[in-house]
Amino acid sequence: MRYPVPDLAPGDRQETELEVEKSRFLAWVCHAPEPAAFEALLAAARAAHPNASHHCSAFIAGPPGEQTAIGFSDDGEPGGTAGRPMFQVLEGAGLGQVGCVVIRYFGGTKLGTGGLARAYGQAVSEALAALPRREVTERDPLRVRVDFAGEAETRAWCAERDIPVEAADYAADGVVLTLGWPRDAERDLSPLSVRLKGRLTPLDPDAA
């Protein structure tokens, strides 16, 4: 599965600001391949803005459609007016591995439940519009055994197809290479076997 994620280094964040009826909404977005990255963003937001009215949040620590490593919080705003609208914007953008915190400074004018939901959703939408992105490919390990003469040819074949060689284990009779095979691609090694004139042994039962 291939999908876009924030193109941000660990610990970095994208920051944007929205003002609605004198309330300030500061949106922070980070790359969150695991919940801990999002939790670090939330902790940093609370530390940097301890006097803010609310620190509302949402995250998807996995691919689009992730059902387990997700979450959102209204942080004291009326139920359903902040975290859920934020999460819905993240989900609708088709992004994965993304965390967001919206820091609100109350401006003195109540926005009502509908106004709050729109404001938090808009804050996240504007943050995502400015967000740098890159594509990731989910991969699973696939092991093959080749002789020493075939290692360079196998690495070249993988490089042509953007398949990383994640490990190499050498023995007296050859080398076992662990390939990062795209999860959504058929595990078909026959073209490589032809290139190596049959000097290839797949070590995983579903590879052919």
C-alpha cells in the first residue's frame, strides 16, 4: 500500500495559525508513524503554550483507514466540537502517519458548537494545505538465497524496481538477501530467476 505522509523529520512540525472571532487557533502537524510521536507533539504544545484555553488533538499513527492506532480529544471543548472534526479532516485528506494539535486562545466571543467544529476543522485544513508530503510504501520482508556471483545482479535488479535490500547474511555457499517487498505487489520472483539463470532460491513459501 502506498500513501502520503508528512515530509517532516522526527521532532519537526508544521505550524499555521487561524483567527476566528478573535480566538486564535494554532495548528501543529507532525509525522506520527507511532503514537509516541504524536504524544511528543502534544507535550511540546502544552509546554510551549501553558496558558492556552485548549490543546485539542487528533492522530492517525498508521496508514489511511487505520482502526487501532488512532485518537482524538476535545480537551475541554464541548463534546464532538474539536477532536472529531480534526480527525475527520485528517481522514478525509487520505494521509497516514499524521498527528495534529490545535491550540486555542479564547478571544472573548463564544462560537457555538457549530462554529467551534468549523473553526477546528478549518485550522487543520489550512495546516494540511501547507504541509510538505512524501509517499511511503508498506513493505514486508522477502528472503532469497543466491550464490556469490548472483548477489550484485540481484541488487541491481532490486534497485531498478525500487526494492530495498534490508539485510544480507553470508554463508559458505552464498548469501541470503532480505528484500523489502511492497505489500501490495505480487511476490513474483520469476523475472529475477530468469535473469540469474535459475540460481535463485526463494525462502518464503508465498514467493514464486
